Amino acid sequence: MTIDIRKPLKKFLPHLLEAQADNLNEADTLQRLVKCFEDVLGYSTMTDLTREQQIKEKYVDLAVKVDGVVRLLVEAKAGGVTLRDRHIEQAERYAAEGNIRWVLLTNGVAWNLYHLSFDEGIEYERAFTVDLATDTPDKAAELLGLLHRQAIRDGELDGFWQRRVAMSPESLAKALLTEEVLHFIRREIRKREGILIDQEDLGAAIHNMLCPEARERIGPMKIRRRRMARGSRPKPPAGTPPQEGSPEPTADAGAGAPAPANHGSSPQAPPAVKG
């Protein structure tokens, strides 16, 4: 369960809103952010927070440590600056040098958290956005609570990301566009509507239900089919209607088949045993 930071966040919120209203410069905004990390998010300024952290001849505004290991980099902007994704370009280079997966971009009021991966170059994706000026206190506290020292230590932030990826449109589309799932959907549609939809047409319809961004990320519609051993034929799930043109199943030669006619003489009974 995410750490409940509603009370300390409510108490500290006026200082952050004031920084934006007064258009404080970056250094003064960072000073308030450090205090927020201490009073609201449970970090120690003595051991957990390092300003102008150097990583291989590069510097980042704030490095956040948990148990002595840097887990989060913070790129701070002046209170009146509108945040852009490009603002993390410098921080992402720092993150790549230190193999750090999380970068926070904030001006004190808007908080954008990014998850980074380094499998093929440097790729980042926004994990969440919080606007303390417009979002409800409960939403702000729930998301920012993931940045609490104890939440990161307990793996809640990483768990949040795993769930987000698992329930993303791309992940759901891959799960839906499988042969087994499409068989089930076709069967349900036939039961309710009395029509058998072609598997490719059904896959295309599901693909078109996705938003343009999701379709672009997963690419053209492709049905994932089970790999079968050479020479074997796939067996459809129970209850699946036969495909058009498929041969009708033949009766088993065993149970239920009529006994062969006996055209020869009847077998003689065994001789009686004499007593």
C-alpha cells in the first residue's frame, strides 16, 4: 500500500504554489524541493539527498538515494517554467551513465516522472504526471506517495510500473490478438448474434478499437498463433464451430461403431468337462 502523504503534502503545498506564483528561479525552487523531499517524502538531507550530484563528469540537480544507492534523479526547473519532455534530455544522459531507471522533472507544482530503459539506446516513457494546482489532493498524494523513501525501498514504485506496462493498450492488444482468445470471442459472437466472423476480420476490428498512438506502437495487426509440431494440426478449443469447408468429424472406429457381421459358421461351445 502506498504511503499516505496527504497530511504533510497539504501542509507543504502552499510553499510550492508560492514558488510558482513568485516565479522563483531554479536554485530557489530546488531549495524548496529538497525541503519537500525531507518533510513530505521521508528523506534525510544528510544521507539521502545530494545536490549537484556528479556522475562521470556530469551533474544533476538532485540525486535521491535509498540505502546509499541512487534510485531517482531530479531535474528542477524554475517555478514559472512550463515543463517539456525535452527538458529531461540532460538528466537522461546522467541516468544512462549511472544505470538509473527513474528521472523526475518538476518545477515544484508540476511533477513528471519518467521511466528509462537502456536496451536499445536510451528510451524514456512518462510514468505519471501530477499538477498540484489542479489535481485532487487524493490523486496527488497517491502518485507522489510512490516517491516516498519507504515506497521505493519496498518496491512499490517498480511494482506500479510493472502494472502500468501490463495493462497498457499494447499489452492488452497482444493478449487479445491471439488465436485462443479470438476463437473464444468468435464463439461468443456466434452464440449471441448467430453469425461466424472471420478470424482476420475480428482481429482487425479489435486493432481498430485502439487509439492511434497504441496502433502506431504495436504496428500492423498480427494474430499470434500457437507453434505446432511438424505434421500436427491445431485443435480448436471446445465448443468452437467448424470452419467453413472443414471436413465433418468421422465416427471413431472403436466405441459406438457397429459390430462386424459374422458370415462364417458359429463358434462351437467348449467341450464339457467330465466329472
